[in-house]
Amino acid sequence: MASIRNNVLLHIVEGQGNARVEVSYTVDASAEDLEHQQSYRAVVELIGVDEGPGEDGRSEVIPNGQIVDEPVTFSLPRTVVKDISAGILDEDPGPFPRRDEIRARITLLPTTLSNIVHRGAFVLNNQ
């Protein structure tokens, strides 16, 4: 099964109410993936980390924090970029400003195609 190298890097640059989010990663294919031409999608999303002192212990996906959902290209370094509202990054809202802890999560989803069904026209010889 394909795997993500341990080189995932999140970079966020904020300015005037907006933020540019960049996530860099590389996906490696297994020999079986290559042999069977298995394809995958990579879903990259932002996670609010709530694991430290004074936190609720539940790290969760940041609402509207999906950066990309795209087909995977194996063994090539990839950087995805998305401009978002900086307000999305406030993963610890409240009456007092608190430090936000954010990480990127990449999920690999195998994709498989079904058979083709023909419809809407006269079909000869089941073709």
C-alpha cells in the first residue's frame, strides 16, 4: 500500500485577514501498487490540535480547512497551496485570545473503478 514519507511540512503565512497555507509531501507507491496500477486520492486538511494542558484533548478537522482532494502522483514531491480567511485558523475561539495549534493531515484513499453500464440508446449484441 502507498505511504506518505515522513517529510510532511505545513507552512502558513498570514496577512490582512487572509492566510496562505502550503503543505508539502511525497507519496511512495508499493511494488503492489505499481504492479496493479492502483490509484489513490490525497485529501489534505487542517487539524486543530487540542492535546496540551488546558485543552479538551480532541484534535479535530478545522471547519472549511480542506486544502485539496486530488489524485496522487507517486514519488514526486508535491506542494499544495490554498488561500483562506485567517479566521478559519482560530481553532480555539473564546473571549480571550489563545494560541492556535494547527497541523496538516493527509489521508490516502484508494480509488477503484466499476464496470461500465450503457444506457439511453439502442445497444447491439450487448456492447
